[in-house]
Amino acid sequence: MIEKRRTKRLPVDIKLTIENLYKQGNIVLEKIIDDVEILDISKSGIGFTSRNDMPIGYYFNAKIVLDSEKKFFGVLKILRKAEHENGY
């Protein structure tokens, strides 16, 4: 994979559930409900796998728990996608 992030990626093993995808102009794709596996995280992005085809340009709310004291909330935008080696 060609590295496109400006900051170093740190490998992680975190699960995240996406329930809705949003786009500007009040476009909402509801009931997407997808458990994604976060592969790596950096200051400028998150790499994850999904069984669904996530549309580029949409946003989702994320709560990422690193441990009992470290967690953060954010709104993430899907910037790019690539087919994973096992088809998703």
C-alpha cells in the first residue's frame, strides 16, 4: 500500500460499530450497522476494514476506547477505499 498519511501509523486491535453515515446537506444513510475492525491509527487518520461498501465523502460518529482511561470521540470522514485481500 502506498503511504498517504503524513504521520506514522500505529497498529491497533480495536472494534468500532458504525450505525449511520452522514453527508452535508442532511443526507443520512441509516441502518448501515457495521462492525469494523480498526487496523491502524495515526494523528491524521484511521485504517479499518468493513464488510460493507462505504461511500467516499460520508461521515460517521466514532467513540474509540484505548483503555479504561483513554478514549476519544470524533467525527470521521471516509476519504478513500481499497478492496481488501479477502474481498472486503
